[in-house]
Amino acid sequence: MSAFAEALARAWEQNDSLLCVGLDPEIERFPPGIAAAPSPIFQFNKAIIDATRDLVCAYKPQFAHYAACEAEDQLERTIEYVHSTCPGILVILDGKRGDVGNTAERYAVEAFERYGADAVTVNPYLGGDSLEPFLKRADKGVVILCRTSNPGARDLQDLEVGTRRLYHVVAELAATRWNGHGNCALVVGATYPRELAEVRRIVGGMPLLLPGVGAQGADVAQAVENGQTSDGTGLIVSSSRGILYGAARAAGTDFAAAARAAAEALRAQINSSRRGRRSS
């Protein structure tokens, strides 16, 4: 088992949780006191992390939400804060990187050395050589886009390749040729439970990152039933807006408490569908 796989297994056990909170800051949705503060993105993230650290297996900051605000320094501080205050909890940098040669190598340095992420999302459209600079970091996770949660995913990912769909081919490559260090995972949208079950059959016990829960409206029970492994793990179930902003306007300065309540409810919902688990 790779260092990444071992760390993820420990994180699942640590808080009895498959929940990942997406840290997708939108300053216009922050409570006024936070929005007006110095380093508002970091302050918002810090409050969310403090409120939810015992409920999650991972946090997933989305890079564009920081770069668009020229807030990469606050992304660095956020990841440092998770690592310093939440031992055992992983950080997945959602950058969806995908390029070739020296550029791909620079993206890997950015994700793993500049930001210190434990894993990064990548786009496999350019092929295996574009992933190699990430894959060779044997201690880091490489989370490959496979069957994404958006409606337009069908435009390309469902194209037929012989007798299979393109996302089936990606899943098979990830489970075989690309997974020499055992550090691959796949992004599969919780919004497509049938496709999720198909991917699980192809990849065996490989971890799956499931976006689409919360604001995108995926059925949590169906997603967990179709995606979990035989021991009731194998999933990183990600929710961003549904936790960060679901009650923030009504709650005002109690936004962190509202986020905790949303995270608790979602973790319990996930756990109620896990094999060998009950809601907690």
C-alpha cells in the first residue's frame, strides 16, 4: 500500500468519516465581518476548519477560487493551517492540472512543494506522459478526472471507444498502467450513481473522489451504496457550497456553527449507508 493510500485509510478511520469539505471561497458570500477583515479568505477557511476538523477525512481547496482573487498566499496559509492543526487530515488541491513535459513538472512542483498538498486533481486528456510528473511522487495522491459530475460530461466522457465508454478506458488505465506506485484515485461524480458503480467494478479498491453532493443535488445514499468498497470505505465524498454557504446568510456571524451542523448531518447521512456503519 502506498504512503498516500495508508494516510487516506488512517484519515477515514480517525474521524469515522468519508467526508471532504471543499474550501471554495467566494468573498461576496462571506459574513460582512469576515469579508472586511485582513486576509478574509484565510480567516473564513480557518473558521470552517476549526468548526469541522473532527468530522472530515480531507479538505479540498479549489485553486481557481484563490488565483482569481490574487490570494495564493492565503491558499498556502490555509494548507499550512490544516497540516499544523489537523494532524492526519489530508489536503487535496483541486487544480485539474494537465500538460506535458517541463510544464507538467512545474505544476507538480507547485502542488506538492509550493503548496504542500497531499494530493492534486489532474486531467488525463493529454495522456499518460502528462501525468508522469505527478505519478512519480510516490508519497502523493494523484486524483484523475474520470466521470465528472457536470451535465456536459456526457459530451466527451461517454463517447464509445470500441465496446466501452471513454471514462471506462480512463478508469482501466488508472487502475493498471498509471498506478505503478499505488497512488492513483479517480474523480467520479456522485450525480451519476450507475456510472459510479461501473467504475468501482473496473478499479477495485482504488479511492474515488465524489463531487456533486450538496449544491449539485446528488443522492447521497445511492452514491455511497454504488461507490463504497466491501469494507465501507473507498470514498472521499466532497461537499463545498452546501457546507460553506447553505446557512451562512441566515446564520450571520454563526456561519461556522452552521457549517458544522451541515457537515455533521452529511457525515451521518454518509455513514448510515456505509457497510458495517450506522449514523453518528
